[in-house]
Amino acid sequence: MGKEQTIVAKFGGSSLADAGQFRKVKEILCQNPARRYVVPSAPGKRSRDDVKVTDLLYTCYEKASRGEEYRTVLKKIQSRYQEIIDELKLSVSLDDEFEMMEQAFLNRAGEKYAASRGEYLNGILLADFLGYEFVDSAEVVRFDRNGNFESERTNFFLSDRLINIERAVIPGFYGADDAGNIHTFSRGGSDVTGALVARAVCADLYENWTDVSGFLLTDPSIVDHPKKIDTMTYSELRELSYRGATVLHEEAVFPVRREGISIHIRNTNRPTEKGTLICSSIAPEDEVPITGIAGKQNFVAISIAKNRMNAQVGFCKRLLEAFEENHIAFEHMPSGIDTICVILPRDVYLEKKEAVMASLERLLAPDKISVDEDMALVTVVGKGMRSVSGIAARFFTALGNASVNIKMIDMGSNEINCTVGVSNKDFETAIRALYYALAA
Ligand code: ASP
């Protein structure tokens, strides 16, 4: 007999927004007994203009810690959970938890503590509903006291704890330092917790259940009904998330990638749909030239010109030093013989403009510095681009035909992406043109 399968299933906020969604989750879990470890988010939006419990918690904490009236919001939060308890006829009560929480808010326990209660309380309810053991993430997900996540210690604590538990609910998004202070990942961080649990239990699969049936080839608010992506590699996922595709938290890939655990994005509301599978490699016959198209607006390009720059030893080192000493991480650095260009987010540039310019002048003594403050970056990602000829021709022809002026081109050295810089006003036109030329 083969080894028993283990699946870690993370459910996002909308998948657990009310009692009806809890029932769907239970049904999904019952369909496959391998789904042994469950990572919940806090209750999300039940409708378009609803408010996520996490957002209510931030608001409530802010009001309480400022001495303003906070009880109305607190009641709203409490009733979100109480409705679930009542409708599902759960035996647990959260009354004591809410009392403790209120005290902690008044004692200024911190906004991270406040935000984490969304997942914590939802985890208690879900564990009760499923009959799974509840494991408080504060005991197993470790941060240092400055709030930096500690991956190896977390892996140790998590695996040590879960090895003897057949089925558990581990709330997403937060952990604690050794003194017990709560820390959280950035928003959407339950995806990260799911990946950590998958690594710790050496899962066969990490399922990420959400309210969409996987990744779309591009942003549906720009292109009508874009195609869905069936499979992609971790690297392609990294490229697309970095450039703005927002189905999964950017950091969620690392813990599972190192263990070769695939991620399967699924839709809680349409569990029969195939979703998107993210894995380390894709069989050549399943490779498509273009996996996805994504982009972001509001970058600046700083171009530095200096005669014979190419012959100066250490020029690039000093250039990077100018950004390093201002604590700036840049996006791209296309170069020519006598010019080099650094692209960075516009808000970062505006905040540190004077200091950066001073550093560049001092370290490089350039002939000229010019700044283009109007740049959007559009990236086409696809491992298959490497092996199919003519893609670049179609890429540039599409932009030309759509009258999009290209300000910058950067072909990633891993050859799975090609990025162009265009004017912010051409951003959507460029994405549409590329989609219809390369992917439709
Ligand atoms: N509840 C948190 C948020 O709204 C974390 C998560 O859902 O992953 O960001």
C-alpha cells in the first residue's frame, strides 16, 4: 500500500465569510480524507460592499486605543461570529474570548494582535464545526521580537506539533515571538501560513481555496473574460504576482517550492472546476508560449549618461551604491554604452528624490541625469517563449499597431519574461494589444 496522502487546504476569507460558506468548506474536506490540515482566513466579505472582519478589527482597535467609541464596531465583529455559531448550532461560545480581546484592546495590545483575532476566532469555530483539533498559530509560527519571521524555527515547531495530530485547524496570518507578542504577515498572509504548514507536514499538495477558479491570463478589468491559466511553474507565478497578479500572496511560494510541493488554486464556490496548478516544471507538451500578462503603473526611469561609462571599472558598483545608501530597491537596470537607466517605483523616488540625486552626483559625476516620471511596466511571462520563434516579432508588432510607444525593453535573463516600459496612459492599451496578439 502506498503512503497515505496529505493535503493542506487553506481557505480564504470569502470562503469562510458565513455559515453557508462553512458548510461548503466542510463538504470539500469530506470529499477527500487526505485534506487533513486546514488553514482559515478571517471571515471576508459576504457581498461586494460588505467589510472584512480584519478591516473591522483594525478600525475597532484604532478607536479603542485612541479612547474613541469602539463598541459599535466590536459588536459588529461579534455578531459576524455569533451568526455562524447560531446557524451552525455550534457548541462553542466566544464570549470569554471577546471579553479578553476587549481588555487587550484597551490595554493597547497592538494592532497586529487585533488583526490576528480574525483568523484566531474563525479557527476556533471551524475546528469545532469540523471536529478537528485547534492549534493556535501563536504557539507554532515564530517571529523574532522585531517582527521578522523565523522560517526554520517555525518549521521545527510546526512539524513537531502536527506530527501527532491526525487533523488540525491552524489559523492563518499570525504567529508570535518568544515573549508571546503577536506578529502578522502582510495582508493576505494566510496564504503564507498555508504554505508553511504544507512544508512542515511534507504535504503532497497545498490547496489554496478562494473565490476564483485560478489565475486568469490577464486582469479581467482590462480584458473581457481572459482565458484561465491551467498550469504554471513557481517562477512564472513569482513573475506574475510580482507584476500585480493578485490571487496568491507573493511570499507563499517559497516554503513549498523548496520542497517541491505543488500549489493548487481552487474555487470554494465551484469546487468541480479545475483551478490552476502551480508546480516546479511543466511537461514540454503542456507548455504554452505565454502563461500570463501582468503589469503595474507609476514607475520612474532615471537615466544616467557619462561618456566612456563602459570603460570605467566600478561604475555600476558606484551606481548601485547610490541606491543602496538611500535604502532603495530598484526594479530594472537596462543599459547602453554611455548610458544606464534605473527603474524604480514613483512613490519611492518622490520620497527620496533629493538624496538620490545628491548620491548619484557625488558617486558618479555624470554628464547628464534625466528622469522620466511617467512609466508603466507591462510584463509578458511564459517559459515557452524560449522555444517558440516569432514571439518577439508579434509582441512588438502588437504594440506598434496599437500606437503604444515603447520607452524601455527588458528581456529577463531567465528568458521567461519580457518587460516593456510605456506611458501610464498606454498601460491598458498595451495589455489588451499583447493579450489579443499573443494569447487569445
Ligand atoms: N485576514 C487577513 C487579511 O485580510 C489575512 C488573510 O486573509 O490572508 O489580509
